[in-house]
Amino acid sequence: NAHNFPLDLASVEAPSIKG
């Protein structure tokens, strides 16, 4: 998601961040 891209990048390394 472009509007949440920092979170998306983090989710790539730590999927748990998104659940």
C-alpha cells in the first residue's frame, strides 16, 4: 500500500507487524 509503504516494507521483514 503506497499510503502505508513504510509499514509494508516493515511487513516484508516482519509480517507479524501486519498480523
